Amino acid sequence: MIKPLAFLIIFLYQFYLSFGQDSKPDPELSSLLKFDLGGQGIGLTYEPRLFNKMTADISTGIGGGYDIAEGFMEVNYGRPAFYFSLTPKYFYNRQARIEKGKKTSFNAGNYFGFRFKYVTANNRAFPEYRNSILVNIHWGLQRPLGEHWVFNSHFGAGYAQDIDYSFGTIYPAIDFKFSYIFFQSKK
């Protein structure tokens, strides 16, 4: 009686394990190293995996300079400036993407994010473009495009501050970028 019971337990255990080995994509986020071209400008981003549903874009590059006043903000790509930004992203729908058979590569999914961005003054020839800080909260999406490319966009609201003269304004936070993936690491 013990041998058939042991056989039944082993059989059921193997049957159970076979369902755990399905062909669905890995839902875990990856750490990525990316070259970006988009609304921020041209830059380099490291997107480390922080938690099961969270990454952060740590970006640096060259983009437009900012002229910020009360109730007014202008971005001028003809007056380039260096930028540094930090954008934590919380992905909320990756499991649903897997269940629908959609791609999850390159951290594909929808997310809520918060961006902190510092932009330098570009030079003394254009004194209206000064050191600036921008913060925003947004909803975004990230999608793979082929084997090495990612499209990312976000929409939200933010506040921009001219550091040198304490001018500030609320602005619509709209951004997009195309990124080439140099490196991808799991966990």
C-alpha cells in the first residue's frame, strides 16, 4: 500500500511541476544601459532594476536650455545645456501583459513615475537660459521596438524652477524617447 501511495505522490508532484515550467516570458524587470534620443535631448541612461515592479532611469546628456519665469517656460534646443535626471518608475501591468501574450522584454509595460531633472546654464552669451530644476509626476509606457530598441513616453504635470532667480511655473510634463539598448542584465 505504501509503494502505490509513494508512486501517486511522486506522480502528482511531477504533474504539478510540469505546470510550473510553462513557456511564458520572464516577468521580472531587467537592468538596462541605453543611448537615448528624444525630448530631453541626446543622452545615456542606466535603468537599474530596483524591486520586482520598480526601476529608475538615471540619465545624463545634452538637451535644450530652459528659460523659466513666473507662468512661462521655454525650451530652446538651439541653446544646448547639460542635464541630469533621475526617474523612478513603478510598473503596474506587467503580469497582465504576460497573461495576454504581450511582450515584456526591455521592461515593457505601463508605469507611474516621478522625474527630478537638473539642467545647467548653457553659457554667458545667453543669460536667460540659467540653471533649472524640473520635477514632475507622470503616467508612462515603455515598449520594445525590435531586437535592440525601446520607445518610452510619458504624460503628466510638473513644476519648473529657475535656480538662479527663483522664478517658477507649472508645466505639462510630456516626453518621448527612442533608446538603443547596449546592455541588458537580469536581476
